[in-house]
Amino acid sequence: MFYREAGQFKSSYKEDQAVFPILQDRVGVGLMLLVAFIGIPLLTSEYFISAIMTPFLILALAAIGLNILTGYAGQISLGTGGFMAVGAFAAYKFATFSIAIGGAETTIPLVVTILLAGVVAALVGVMFGIPSLRIKGFYLAVATLAAQFFIEWVLVKFGWFTNYSPSGIITAPPLEVMGYLFDSPGEKYIFTLSFVAVMALAAKNLVRSHIGRGWMAIRDMDIAAEIIGFRPLHTKLSAFAVSSFFCGVAGALWAFVHLGTVEPEAFGINRSFAILFMVIIGGMGSIIGSFIGAAFITLLPIFLSNVPPMIGWDIGVDMISHMEFMIFGALIIFFLIVEPHGLARLWSIGKEKLRSWPFPY
Amino acid sequence: MEDIIFELQFFLEVLISGLLTGSLYSLVALGFVLIFKASGVFNFAQGAMMLFAALSLVGFQELLGVHWTVAFVMAIAVMVLLAWCVEKFVLGKLVNQEPIILFMATIGITFFLDGFGQTLWGSDIKVMDVGLPTGSFDMGGIFIDKLELVAGFTAGALVLALALFFNKTKIGRALRAVADDHQAALSVGISLRTIWIIVWSVAGLVGLVAGIMWGSKLGVQFSLTLLALKALPVLILGGFTSIPGAIVGGLIIGSGEKLAEIYIGPFVGGAIENWFAYMLAMVFLLFRPQGLFGEKIIERV
Amino acid sequence: MVENTVKPGEILLSVEDISLSFGAVRAISEVSFDIKKGEVRAIIGPNGAGKTSMLNCINGFYHPQQGTITYKGITRSAMKPYEAAAQGIARTFQNVALFKGMSTLDNIMTGRNLKMKSGILASTLWWGKAQKEEMEHRRFVEDIIDFLEIEAIRKTPVGRLPYGLQKRVELGRALAAEPELLLLDEPMAGMNLEEKQDMCRFILDVNDEFGTTICLIEHDMGVVMDISDRVMVLDYGGKIGDGVPDEVRNDQNVIDAYLGGGH
């Protein structure tokens, strides 16, 4: 009833191609940002913010990264965890380097450090993306596994990356931006949220630009894409670069904001799978879907470990983790069969229905 | 002089051990190839199937106290049932979907099976006891692991059996027909459903054999699924559709990895076994995207 | 690269003595022909005669083992398809090769890709130059949408469109590149009479209004003889006839090939 676009005429292509062409959507997104920036930090508990919201946002960012590569450009990757690790350790190296050259003071601003880490991840991503020019589909999946295992190994084996920490664990420096210390869970959450919000918008802009169309063209039919003039080299490698940049920043945030101390195992093959699942369940080729998928995968384990005891069903921790596996597996299959475009598609179907409500058509 | 002989013996020992381990990779890769050939599905779940089969076998042995041969037969029944379920609930519903979707569905199967197997049979490491020999024997100064030798022979026998099955039996020929062209096979009255169930059952059987070998070697445990991932580079070397390719690829990966660990490993900090196979495969791909035995693809528009 | 301009009536593309084989299969053997600027050139022949392979050679998708292709006065040995696109060769495909996950508008916009220059950073901002560029090209694409009369399906994912409309969108995508040479691979296959008439109209309009040179493969003889200026006939990879429609229609070799008389 209230979700109507009648009477909203677009008088320019610019208006027609806005991210949210419908007024109600703009209001909705504004409200959501308001809630995210002000409502959540004020109204919810520290546990909710630090154990659910912050990791959810960071994983959503990684999922956007993978979605760019797999959902938009159609290049499947099982190496997301590896690229996140690159981001985390690059950020660590930049941060400690910046402290080292400045005496005890950081000379490179933190935000720059994190972005630089993303750039390093992008470079590594491009390196492992080169095989994608010759190989496709499953073959590429294997090549990205090479990235995953190789990166993990390098980070464990070479002390330089951890500044020769004997345990192989790195500790992130305090989060200080322009003299302000982001210390409490609420502040850290705001820090993450700002990053994620800006980057999500950037991703949205990118995928609707000619660069994003190139990715989708390569995904849908690579031969035709080449014949109408997309250079496979540029298109694929730019997808790898941008995707890895996002994953790298997510990795840096994961290390600096969420965990504080990290070892390479935090970015193992299971992390890669978890993020792939977020993309499949949320919706391939959808930015909003990356958020929905991340929320789903983050919340499910919490749901599983809290709900059975609540209804008086006591199952062991082991069992919960096995059930998680089963449910994830079954859900993946369910979504691929019933709605290959994921929850994001259900979301947009819902919106369409709402548009004509209360009439069926 | 003595040094050289010793070096050579050591080299041979590493090589042979690598080759034999490689044949274990081949066993896993075989399962992949079977399914890919017959249905075009890249079955990521082959490793999970292997673990599930081995878990079932050991589980039946423990639970019912039966002889391992009885448990073996029961495990086969479980794998056939699994194949039926996969066809009924997953593949049958995804007919005509893109290969990449099917691939992801098998990742779903992987996770489901991993969770399901451990829910049923528990997650502690189990001993696989089917009377395979252990220890090693000395052959002219070269020590050879008995279990690995058995695994090598089993892999060889399995390939021979499969070759006979594909070339001499009616079902085998039907399978090959389906592999060549789904639609044409349908039109001459071959039921795709049955074929898929058969082929997944055979892959399950291959998985069971592989699981027995790996289980005897390392114990039946969750980490076997990670080892099964090693079958992927094997496939890349050998090509997705070639049974001999799976064998040769396995041997190359197995021996290459062991030799690299011994001779290159010390210079870069060791433990390169984790990634060497993938890197080898990736570099190889750059030069020969279709694998050693795969057919060259002519692209059309 | 030297930009040569070719005047109407002069030879735009000439194919000399090219042969193409896949292993033992010979797809094209020693065929020479040319396309003049501004004409509608048809290639006909029975199935498997090597027509599509010929188009694939022209736009660099296949590389003939022998012979040369000269386009706008530049002779080339091997080139990549995207290089051909950059030189002004666009095409459509026998089996519609649209980007199924994208809308009609986006599909046609992809045809403009070679003319869009803004980089990744500028595109993430969606501000200033990048936006202005996007809007300019959108305007151009809207003209094509109007021309092809597909306004109503602008935002529909092309996977959901009926076949005839898909073919039209594909033509739109090729036109968006403002090609000098447009290769059409069976643009009317599988269409009903009315759709064929529409398509003929579009082809002739493109030829007339934009002066685009067109090379098309088609099975419907009526259509071919009607709209093309010159026709080349291929059979078993070899050229068996070439000339204006009337000549070709009466050529004994061609009649044999089509009626099976010679075999």
C-alpha cells in the first residue's frame, strides 16, 4: 500500500539509474543506516555488538569481495581466506613498520594502513588470477585452492610476516584515527560500519558501471564478451584485483578490529567455504545479498547453540558443530535447487509483491 | 662411492614411497573421473564420500561386531543408498543447471555428509582394521611400506576392473554412451536416472576402497577429507575425463610432492607438501589447460 | 595504428586464399572474397559449408592456417577478437549469445564498452566524469532501443525474452558499438514471417541510415536474394559461386549443391 512508485516520474537517465530509484527504498535505507549508526550502539548490549554485529559486518565485506569475483565475474574462488590473510598480515606489517620509523608513534594513518593492506591483497589476487586467463570453472577453483594453501604456508613459515613472533600470532596495534582511540566495542563497531558502508556503496557503483558490465559479460558468455571487445585479461584481472582488495580489507579489519590477535589459521580453508556459502545463500551477483548471507551464516551457529538448550534439549558441543555442517550443506543444496539467486532474490520478489499489494498483479 | 649408492637408494626409496602414496591419490581421483565422465558433474564430495564410506564400515564393525567383510558389504549398501539419495534429492532436481551450480551443490553434499557421518558415528579417530599388512620390508636396501604396496596393487586392480566394466558390460557401454551425449543416450532408451545412480554407486565403491586404504594408513578421521582435496591437482594433471590420466596424475603428484619435500623443502622451511601439488598443477595448467590426457576443446559460437 | 578511411564502393575487407582446419577436418579451403564498403553481402550454403567459420575468421575468433585477411587496407595475420572489435567489426551469433543474467539495457550498454574510458576508481565514486560518461552512452543506447522498438523490455533480463526479441537485442548490442562492418550470423533463423520482415527492415535501415557494411549468413533464399547486393556460395568449405543475386540464382554449380544434383 505504501510501497508504490506511482507518481514518481524519472525525468533524466541519471535519476533512472540511481541506486535506489524508488523513494520508499531511499527512506528505508536511510532508516537502516540510522539504526545501524545510532540505534544499535545505543540500544543493544556490548556482547551483541562485539560478538555478532562487528564480525557480521566484516564477513559481509569479505562476501561482497567474493561476490564480485564469483557472483559478478563468474570466476569461482576457494581462496577467499587466503586473500583475507594477506590483508591482515599486510596491515600488521604496515602498522608495525609505521611505528618503527616513527619511534613510538604511528606515522601512517590507520585508515591508510588498512587500505594499503587491501592493495597488497589485490596484487596477490591478481597474481593468482593470472591462471584464470587460460583455465575456467573447476580448474580455476583448484588454482585458487593453491592460493589458499600457499598463502597459509608462507605466513606460517616465514617469521618476517609475524615480526618473528615465536607463537606465529600477531597482535594488532590500538585503533587510533586522527588522535581518537576507538576502544570500546561500540566505537570499534562504528569504525567497522563506516568502512563497510562506504565500501559497499563503492561496490554497488562499480558493478553498475561499465566495469561491472564487463564482469557480468565475461560471466554470462566469455566468448561473446571477447568478441564485442572486452579484453579478457583486463576484465578478469580487474575482478580479481577488486575482489581481493575487498577481502584484504575485510581480513585487516578482522585482525585489527574483531580479533586483536590473529594467527594464519584464522583464515583457513573453512573460512573460504563459509564465505562462499554466504554468497550462495545470500545471492550470487547481489551486494545486498552478501549482507543477508553473512547475517544468515553468522547467526545460524548462535541460533543452534542457544535454541536447543532453551527448549530443554541438551546436545553436546560436538553435536552442534556436526549439525551446523549438516544444516549448512542441506541449505546450500536447498537454495541451489529452489532459489539459485539466493535470499536476495526472495527479497526482491517480496518487494515486487508489495508494490502491487493488495492486488495479486 | 658408497655415498652415491646410499644417495641413490634413498632417492629410490623416496620415489617409490611417493609413487605408492600417489596411487592412493589416484584412487580418490578415480571416483571424480567416473562421475565427471558420466554426468559432467564435478563431484567435490568424493572425499566426503570416502570418509563416509570408511566411517560406515568401521562403524558397522564396532556396532555389530561383525567380520569386516560383512561390514564391507553393508558399507556398499550404504553407498548405493547414498547414490540413490543424491540422485533423488539433489541431482534429479538440478537437471539442466549450469555445471558450476552442480559443483556448488556437491560442496553442499560434502558438508552434509561430513556432518552426518560424524553425527552417526562420532568424531573420534577410529582404527581401520581389515587385516592389511603394516610395516615395511627391505628390498635391496630400499624400504618399502607394505600397506602402500597393497594400495598400489589395489589401485591397479581397480582400474583394470573398471576398464573391463566399461568396455565389456552392457551397463558400462551405456555409461559411456551417456558420457558422450546425454540426449542421444536418452533417445536410444537409456535411463539417465539409473545411470546416475549406478555411476554414483560405483564412485561410492571406489571411495570405500580408497577409504579403507587411507583409513588403514592414517586412521579414519575427519582430516581425510582434506587429503582428498589432493585429488584435485591430480585431476588437473590427468584431465577430468581420463581414467589412465587419474592414475598417471596421481603418480606424478605423489612422487613429485615427496621428492620436493625432501630435496626442495629444506631450503624453504619445509612442510611444502601442503601446497606443492596445487602449485605444480597450476603451473602445468598454464601450459596445457586440458590436462595430460584430456581432449583439446574446440570452442564454437 | 593507421586509421584508414574507406570510401563507399571501395573494398573494405578482402579475404585471400584462406584455409582453416580442425585436425583432419577441413572447414574452409582456399576461399577468397571481398566485401565492399556500404554493401549488404550475403554468404549462403548448405549446413556445414563453413559459413560460420568464415565469420569467425573475419573477427579473429579462429585463426586460419593459411591465407590473409585485409581490413581497411591493413593485412593481418592473427588477431584477437577484441582487437577486431576495436577496429569496428561487430557481430551477432547463430545461437543467440546474449548475457543472460543482464537486462536488455545492460546488454546493449556492453556494446558501448570500447568507448567507455573511466577507470575503476572513478567508477566506484559514480560521480562527475564517470557518471557523465555513463549518461551519454545511455542516451545513445536509448536511441538504439527506440530504433529497434524494444522500449517495453528495457529492464527485463534477456533470459526471459522470447527468441525473436533476443535476436533483436543482440542486433542492438552489435549496433551499439557503431561498427563499420557488421557480421550477422543467421539473423532470421527460427523467426516467423512477421519477425523476419521486421528484421529485414532493421538490417536495411542500418545499412541505409548509418552506412554500415553488412555481411550476413542466411538460409531463407527469398530474404537473401531480396536484400543483399552480392552473394557468395560456399559448399564443403570451398567457394562455388559469387556474384549479384541473379547470377547466383542461375549458376549451375549452386543449383547442384542445393538440390544435391552434383553429389
